[in-house]
Amino acid sequence: MDWSLVFGNAAAELISPTTAAYALAAIGLAVHFGYTGLLNFGQAAFMAIGAYGFAVSVLNFGLSFWQAIAVSMILSVLFALILGIPTLRLRSDYLAIVTIAAAEILRYVVSTTSLKDLTGGSSGLSGFATEFYAINPFPTGNYLFWPFDVTEKELWVRVFGWSIVALATILVLLMMRSPWGRVVKGIREDEDAVRSLGKNVYAYKMQSLILGGALGTLAGIVFVLPRAVQPGNYVTGLTFFIWTIMLLGGAATVFGPIVGSMIFWVLLSLTEGVLQGLVNMGVITFLSTDQIGPVRFILIGLGLMALVVFRPQGIFGNKKELQFNV
Amino acid sequence: MSNQISVGDASPGCQKVDPILVADNVSRQFGGLTAVDVAHVEIPRGKITALIGPNGAGKTTLFNLLTGFDKPTTGTWTFEGKNLAGVASYKVARLGMIRTFQLTKSLSMLSVIENMRLGAQKQAGERFLAALIRPLWRAAENRITEQAEELLKRFKLDAKRDDFAASLSGGQRKLLEMARALMAEPKLVMLDEPMAGVNPALTQSLLDHIKDLKSNGTTVLFVEHDMHMVRHISDWVIVMAEGRIVAEGPPAQVMKDQAVIDAYLGAHADIDLGTVSIKIAKDDN
Ligand SMILES: Nc1ncnc2c1ncn2[C@@H]1O[C@H](COP(=O)(O)OP(=O)(O)O)[C@@H](O)[C@H]1O
Ligand SMILES: [Mg+2]
């Protein structure tokens, strides 16, 4: 059993593009829930829009890398409008219901056989990142050091993904420190009070939904750059992982989701590696290797329960500013 | 008896010399219950008007209707001549008609100063894209902060400037909500039971603030149970009972009105009204 490999793999998750993608999606969700109080249970759909919007634009319409990103963003805004127009005037739970349903509808639509030519049906899409790797500024070679050592392609997707995370962080920090941020935080606390002060609450909620959704869409693009698009990735479970990450780090924080994503992926990798090792060594006999996957999610779930009990504001949250007071 | 506020004698629904708010046939039904049924009412500009009446008389519901927080079953009303029926609550506020709530709505997880800043109007930084460009709103923010600090001092909340509103006492939250409403520099401020829960040591200064508002040209309409306060600061009193306006007039006159005494001492007398009626009796001695 090579324990250094187990720990090396876990540490490598710190900078993986998947960690970046989940962090980005969780920052978007923090805009929705942590700052504005919107219950979006369809962040997976915004990610799917990024993945499919990007891949289909490149593969079927021959658009360039940047054009494909622009198309995804436009689709993301439209999707936010479709979700928001009927629900944002109603009580907050309506958005929750509509987002969870819309995300499932979207997943069924992209995986349907009748759209196979466009979306690849249940087998998904691949080969859309050629231009992305063609514009890689890093020459062929090996980069960084153990356990983060990567090829030039791996480096490029990491640099790209984390740059977007950095830009998103700055954007959200600036927004939340501005008077606009003050209004949305006020809406989180009591929207009637904010209305009574002359603010168009509906418009602010819509803007927040669009902003956080757009970050989810970018997350979807970062997520698929190093892999294929597969409809099975965009299940409700993905949304709940993003929620877990956001709550882990602290919902009303910007750095929280980033650290939350790192912790989430490092722990998943570590628990898998350690359990695998212990099963292989015969230390654990009551688990088979294919039970390890589900068991680590049980452990993560227990961890989250402990967090709710002992640190309800998340790791970075201010105890007073936000707890699980939905 | 003549006065400078109404045209002719004071009577329920009487015409005012200079009304800022005029409502006609405003009614609101909840199922079978008629909570508000006001045939006609005018609020005099630049004066302090008290809206009194027993619990359940429909005062809060009338506030909600006039400010767009609830939809009336029937009715129209105008503010400074502008029709307000069907206008969204935030637009009502922008026109200069700002209300507070009987159940305080301080934004608990914002600091006191942020609560105050939120009350300001015309902050360009509240717009989505402008928010990113600090130079567009920094000057306004400084001006707003100065204004907020001054108000906090007047309301004796300046020591709490950077605390979360959640840490304030019930009375302090009432004060904060009122101060926040004033940040908008309203033409008409509607206060729903501003004194409830406020430390008695502060009520006198609160009364002075309300009088200051009047001297600055702001019209005040407030709901209050404390007859002493009503008598002390209001220029005009409107009495509601069971959704209707049953009496109107200058405070001294209204307190003697048989309809008012009936409204308070009638079938609706409860614990809350008990204290009120005792006060009326005391004042009359
Ligand atoms: N949302 C509502 N649904 C049903 N009944 C209501 C509602 N709001 C107020 N009422 C009823 O309308 C009447 C007037 O209430 P309210 O305006 O709060 O009186 P006040 O402020 O004068 O004490 C009361 O009988 C109250 O129970
Ligand atoms: Mg009331």
C-alpha cells in the first residue's frame, strides 16, 4: 500500500479543475442564498447550461472558444429569467420548487434520444475543447512539483479555471461591498423592509439570480474542459454537493466556497484512498471495494451534520451573519 | 368649532384646506371580515396627524393599503395629486411616502449604520453595473454616511453604529426603523406605533424628533395607543373603529367626542384599551 500516493492524490485535488469548477458554482450559490436569501436548488442546471451551451456551440455551430462561452452566458441569463419571472414575486419556497424541477427537466431534455444529434443523448459530447488546448500558452513539458506535477495541458486548464475563480471572487467581493450588495443583503433579512425604503426588490432578486447563475454556468464550462459532457453529471445530487460546499465554507462569504470546495474534494479523495487501502490490506473486512464510493459520501454527510451542530455559520462565516436559518 | 386644518367643521371624512393624501372608498375584506371601510379621508399637509382606535380597528391594514403593501377590495387614493391605487410599494416610497411597521423590521444581520444607509434614496451604487465602479458612488456614500451618523446621534443610537441590528433592544429597533425611514427624507412619514416598547426615558426626545420633522416641513401620520402622546404632539386626530372613521378633529375636541369614548369603552375594550381609557379619564380630570 503506497500511502504517499493516497495523500498525493488527495493533495492534488487542492488545485484540480474540478475543485475550481465546484468552487465557482458554490460562489454563485453564495450570491443566491448566502447574500440574497434565494433558495436555488437548480445550480446543476446552470452548470449543465455551461457544459452543453459551450460544447454544442463548438461542435454543432462551429463557434470559437470565446463565442461559445458568450453563447452559454446568454443562455444562462435567459434561463435565470425563465426561472425568476414567475417565481421571484412569490414566497421564497416557490423558487426552490421551480429550480429543482427545471433542473430535472433540463437534464431529461438534453439526454433524450430525439436530440441525439445536438446533445449526444445519453452518451453526451466530447472533442469540443480542441481550440481551448490549441490556445494553450504553455509549451509541452512537465510543470510544478509533487504532488501537483502536471502536463502543459493540465496546467493550462488549471490556470484557466482558477483565474476564473479569482475573477469571480473579485467581482462578488466588489458587488457585495457596494450599495448594491447592501440592498441584496437587506432583501435576505426582510424584503418588505427593503421595499418600504423604495427599492425594487424583484429587480434585485432577478439580478442576483442572473449573477449567481452566470457563475454556475462558467463553472459548468470549467468542469467539462478536461472531460466529456455527460448528462448523468447534472443530477440533483450535484446541486446538493454545491450546497454542501457553500455551507461548509460559509454561505455569506466569498472565500468560504473556495475552501469548502478544496476540503470537499480532498476529503473525498482521502476517504476513498484510505478506505481502499484498508480494504486491500484486510484491515476492513466488512466493506467491499465497490461499497467505498457510497461510504465516503456517508462520511461527508456525517461531517456536515457535525458542522451544522458545532459551526452552523460554516468555517469562514461570521456566527452572527448567517446560520442555517432558512 | 373652527380650526386651520379642515374646511368648515371637523367631522369624519371632512375636507382639508391642504391635503397631501386623499383616499376614497378604500375597503379591504378578509373573507367575511371587513377590516377597512373608509368612505373618504384626507391627511393634512405639514401637520402631525394621529390615527387612533382600538385594536383590530384596521389602522395597520389601512397603512398597508395606502403604501401598496396590500391590495384593497375597492378604492382609490392620491398622494400629492398622483393616483396611487395599484402602484407598487417601492414606487410609493420613492414618491416620498415612507412607512414603518408595527412589528419592527430591522435588518438584523446588517449593522446599524448599514441599515441607515439603506434608507437613502438615489444612491447610484445600488444599480447593478454602477456598483462595480466605486468613483460613481463614493461621494454619495460619504454624504449618506454623514447624514446617517447625524440621525443616529439624534436617536441616541450612535454608540451602536457598527453593531448588528440584531443586538438592539426592541425599543432601539423601533428607533432605528424610524431613523432609517427618515434617511429617505420623506414628504409623508407613516409610523405604525412608533412608541411601542421604547424606553420611557427616550419617549420625550422621540416626541421632539417628531415635532422637528414637522418644523422641517414633513407631514407625519402615526398610529399610537398612548393618548398622552397623541394629545401632546398631534395637530389632528382621526379615530377608526371597526374599519370606519368614526371621528376626526383637533385632539382636545376628539377626546371629548362621544363616538370616541364609545369606540374605546364599547364592546371592544380589552387589556390594551383598558390602559388607554384610564388615560383618557385621567386627562379629562
Ligand atoms: N392578513 C390578514 N388576514 C385576515 N385578517 C386580517 C389580516 N390582517 C388584518 N386582519 C384583520 O383585520 C382587522 C384589522 O386589523 P389591523 O389593521 O391590524 O388593526 P389595528 O392595526 O387597528 O389594530 C383585524 O380584525 C384583523 O384580525
Ligand atoms: Mg396595528
